[in-house]
Amino acid sequence: MNPAQLDTQQLLTFLAVANSGSFSAAAARLHISQPAVSKRVSLLEQRLGLPLFDRLGQRVVLTHQGERLLPAVRDMQRSLDDIATVAAAGAESGGGRLSLALSHYCGLHLLPTALEQFSIRYPDVLLDLSFHDSERAIESVRNGEAALAYATLPPRVGDGVRTHALREETMVPMIARRHRASHPEDDILRHGERLPLILPARATSTRASIDRWLDDCGLTPPAVIEINQLDSIAVLAATGVGWALLPETFLREDLVALACPACALPSRRLGRIEPLGRAPNPLAEAFMALVDDVWQP
């Protein structure tokens, strides 16, 4: 097959579906309709003469042929991004597009000032923000979907990316003020044995740190409630249905810290994830410099 006969939009649509796992999520990511996504994928399958996805209800999974095609399309996207980077560097207008993958916590609690200042300083740059759990944000950089990510840093990130720690946070046991008011002398051991623990989802760096702390303290809560985002955990903990371990930034009128005499509190590192082996992106470098200036510990 002549490569010139392949349609770049169709290939990038295939990549969006493969990364998101559904036609509707890919449509939202590409800002087009779901029927348009289905049509592009169908035309690509016809052009290649290969089935690329198996449709399983609302979900889609890659066929064997789709899995073999995926790495080549990811390489193509990286090459297209490099072309766009060169063009942006040479453009007198200073415009362009900067794709950032952010954990919900970093994006909402630690980066608003940097995002505001960047948008003021570079008004012609389109900030393409996507919010994920930290592990998915890191994978977005590895796959070339994002130029940078800011998230919780795992102990190891694997090939294709590097990390730069910007902040270390201690996770503090917190409980609704009404519980503390009724038992002012209680510490985490007593509350932790009678109330459910509200935790982030498994397979996240923050959860792993908390799980190790629970083992070190010999603490087994009577039940566990799992929620993905720390903001949601804080809201639920403030209702009094359970207790949680959260950064000190969540301490407020209806959430108070509990004493923890048994062992050292868990911590986590937050920071930047950059791609390796890619052409320098001047917009990403400008954003990194700005964050380093305003993101104070």
C-alpha cells in the first residue's frame, strides 16, 4: 500500500479510540461527533483491509491487527507533534498549542496561578488540558498525547519519560469536626478501628503510600470506601461517614487532623513528567519555567 493513500485524520482518530477505549470518549477528545469518529475508523479499516476494533457494547478493544498498528500510529503522532513544535518555535506570533495532562489535585489546587499567568503571558497559545488520575497522566506523556504532565510521582515511571519532583506532601489523618468534638482526646487508632476509611482507588501511588502506612501502624479499618479524587474524599469525610488521609491543604472548618502517635505519617511526591527523546518544545519549556517560579512548597 502507498502510505500517501492513508488519511492522517483517520489514523489519529484510531489512536484516540485506542487510548480512550470508546468512540464517545474519542469524540469528546477530538471535539467531533461520535458518528464522525465511527465513520473515520470504518474508512480506515476499509483502506487497510483490516478489522481494527472489536465492539463490545459501549466499549471497544483492539483486534490483533489493531494492536500491531498502534505503535506505528503513536510514532506518527510524535512526528506530527515535532513538526508542530518546529513551526511554533519559528512563528512570529508566538502562538501554538500546548497539551498538558494533569492530575485533578495538581490542576485544581497547585497549578491555577501558573495556568492563569501562562494564559496572560501567551494569549495566542491554546492550552489543551486533560484531567486524569496520576498514572494515566504519566501514560499520556509516554504515548505522546501530552507534552507535559503534573501529577503524583510513582517510585518508578519506566521508559520514555523522566520526572522532576517539585513538592513533597504529608498525608494527614482527618475526621469530621463533630466526631472530634464528641471525643476530643481520641487519636487515629481509636477512630480508625470504628469508622470506615475513605481511600483513593487501588493501583495509584497515593493509595500505595497509605496502604504501607496502615501496615506499619497495624491498623485495619472496619470497612473501606474507595473514591478516585481527593476533593471527593474530603467532602465525604466532612460528612462524618468515615475518616481519610489527605494533604494539609484540605484542613478546614469541618475537617480536623487527628493525632498519630504510632508511626510516621505517609507522604507523596508531586511534580513534572517530561518525555524523553523528543524535540524540545518551547511552549512546554516556557510553562515549566513559569511553574517552577510560582509553585512554592
